[in-house]
Amino acid sequence: MDHKWLEDFVALARERSFSRAAELRHVTQPQFSRRIRALELWAGGALVNRAGMPLSLTAAGEELLPVARRAVAGLHDVRARIRNAQGGLDWVTLATGRTLSRTAVPAWLARVKRGAGEFRLRILTGSIHEGATALEQGAADFLLSFTHPRLPLLLDEQAFEGITLGTDELVAVSAPRADGRPQHALPGSARKPVPALGYAPTLALSQILQDGLSRQPRELHLHSVTESDFAESLHEQALQGTGLAWLPRGLVQGDLRSGRLVEADSQGAAVRFEIRLYRSRSPRSDQIQRIWAASAA
């Protein structure tokens, strides 16, 4: 059994709504429902009365609830004791995405260390939702993430706060021809669509890009040839000339300067987004406070 199922169940019992509980757990409602169903299969019976609104727990659910609460609290407590015993308090933990760990973290870390002094940093990479969960559960001290209207980050504003560290943008790039023009250029045509390197739909950058493309005043003719949940994979394929990719400028600026990649949109359209840092309003140490102050400076 996955311990997340118990945390989901406790959230559902508190909210009495699948949609609200799914938002708090940073997953889609279908995914949340599947996890509750998986817990019910493990328990051997229905835990939730789904017919009424607001929903209620079955007798089995009411019996499991206090046990689930104790189990969740106990797991968090023993994790904290283990981390303390292993010197966990000496480490600062940052949850972020793989792309941001390459494009934004190095500059942030160098700037913060100038203002807050040296510290040991542990980086956890994953999705935005996984990072938000780690922050909420105390497994991370900070969350560094993309921010965009299409990416609502449902953190409790009374418990967590955020600051904008900077901006970036998705820019269309391609390997160059011998004459320096892009091998693959927008907008393409119905007869000859542009081979496109795209992000997996679950990736934050995919949602940012789709929102930007939906606002384009012109029609783009694209043919998807690759889909990946790893921006660096698309970066390498763009360098090899496989197709056009929309990549963060922070990731490709060196290649654009050297000419290994060229911008592939003659209109220069790009999709902007913010990069934000989040933390608990009740930091666990003075060191966390110093890092936050240096980040905000």
C-alpha cells in the first residue's frame, strides 16, 4: 500500500469533496479517485458513500480514519527523527523541476550564498505537484517552480508564501542550415508542416506552451515527431536537426550565441513565464530565514 493513499483519504475525509481534496493533493480528480479506489481495494470494502453531497464515510471508512490519521502523523514524525539523527537539519532541501535545476538553480544558489553564507543544499527534482506536496509535508524547505496562469499552484496562502525570482520564455529554435537559416521554421504549410518536438502533456512546460500557441494570431502547421517529459532530451534532438522545439531561453542561450541553434520564428514570438520561490511562513530555522531574505533581496 502506498502511504499517499492514506494522506489522500485523510484529506477527503476533511474536505468531504473529491474535487477539493484533489486540488489540495495537487493531482487531477480522476487520479485522486483512482487512488481512493486503490485504498478501498486494499482495505477490502467501500470507505466512502459517493451518492450524497457532501459525501460521507461508510462505517468502514469511519473505522479506518483515526488509524489513517495516526499512521500519517507517525510516518511524518519518524521521518523527522531519522532526518535529525542523520544530520538532516544541516541540509537545506529545495524541490524543483529538472529543467529549472539546470537553468535557474545555479544562479539562485550563487546569489543566495553571497547574501546568506555557505550551506549544504539537497535538490529534489520532480513535477510541480510533487514539489508542492514535498513543501506541504515538510520534506522540502523551498519550492522553485514555473508560474503561469495555466499552472495554478494551490498552496495555502496562510501557510506558504512566494516571491518571483525572474522570468524566462519558451522560444522556437532549430538547428541551422549552412547559410545560417533554420532547418525548420515557422509557420510551415499544410503541404509541408514543421516537424515539432513537443512536451508530454503532463509536463508544466507543455501547458505553458499550449496556452501560448492558442494565442497565436496566425495558423501554425506542425507535425509532432517526438514527445518527451524531459526538456533536455528535446534540446539534444533540436541540436541534431530532428525538428523544431520551444525551449526555455535560459536553457539554449549559449547555443544561440554560438550558432549551434537559431531562432525559428521570424516574428520572434515567445511564451513568457515567471520563476517563483515558495516557502513555509513558519521556517524551521534561522538559516532558512536568511536564505529567504537573500533570495528576496
